[in-house]
Amino acid sequence: MDCVAILAITVVMKDIQILKKPEYFFKEVLEKALRNQNVEASPEAAFYLVNLLSEFIQTEKLFDTQKEGLRSCEPLALKYSKALQEDRVQKIKLLKETGDLSLYVSGFFGESLNRSLVDITYYISMGETAYSNLSELIQEKVFREVFAELSGNFVKFVDILAEISHHSLGHSQKSLLSLYEQWIKTRSSRLYKLLVQRVILPLDPVLES
């Protein structure tokens, strides 16, 4: 995804009231989104998501510092590959970064990903895998369970973040075609409901052929 687009939207977020008390803001909108979509999340996973949203207000969380002092978006596959070659401590750090970034970008920038070379399914796959590996590496039971939950319910949590994104940034309505294309890729229950609300019943292309 275009780093400039990510930066632009993140800067917009800094202009709204979220910055004053981000934890309170995101706790409220997260709980509302969970209710709206009838998604269950453990208190620990919900707490993790609130912290993730609060941390990603800071633009630098989306970029990697280079030796020259510039910032770039390191490909997730490269970050993941690095993680597999590191010791346990560094591996946990890089896998967490991969999972967090995949979840945030999928939720907040899913619509833009439809127009990029790397689509949302790539981010979902990377996020699910990173969190799953994390759950096997972490020794503390509570964190193992949180990362296993994030991996197992990744698409649902992407939907939750997408709703928060629309609430926070006031995104314009997606076109029916864009909604349908993204539903085909993710099988998201949230997108299915949006299509049904527009009197569009999503059909499986496999069944149609």
C-alpha cells in the first residue's frame, strides 16, 4: 500500500479529538463496534485492541527507521522472514509488529488495499500467521490465549477496526462493486450485511459458474 496514503490518513486522525484521551475514545468505539457486529472478544483481547489503536495514532508506528533517517514501509513478508531467522526475543518482537501492522492496515485501509498491488488477503494471511506463531512462542498463558484469539478471529477483528475507521475518519460510502470485491476476498460477515442492506445478495462465484 502507498505509504503516503497511510501517512495522510494518520495525520487526519491527529486533527480530531482522539488525541486527548485515545484509550477512552477507542474503548468506547470498540465496545460499540463489537455490539453492532455481535462479535465476542475476551477482555484481554479487547484491551489489546484498544492499546493497538491508541499506539497507531503515532505515525512512526507505521514506518521503519532507516540508517539515513528516512522512513519507509518495510514489506510484511520481509519483516516476517527476518523474524524467523532471529533469536526468540527478537522473533517475538518482529512477529508482534507484523501481526499488529497487518491488523491495523487491513481494518483502517482495507478499501485502499483493493486498488493496490498487494490486496487485503495478503495482510490477513500475514496477520493470522504472525499471531498464530506468537501464540506458540509466548510462555505466559494469558498472552498465548490473546494471540491465539487474534489469529483465529482475525477477519472479525478486521471488520471491527473497519467500523471504527469509518467512525473516526468519516470515510465516504464504498461503491457496491468495491464492497462486493472485498467480500469475495474476505467472506466478511460485516461486508455481507452491508451488501444485503443495499438489496444486494452476494453470490458465490463458484456456485454461479
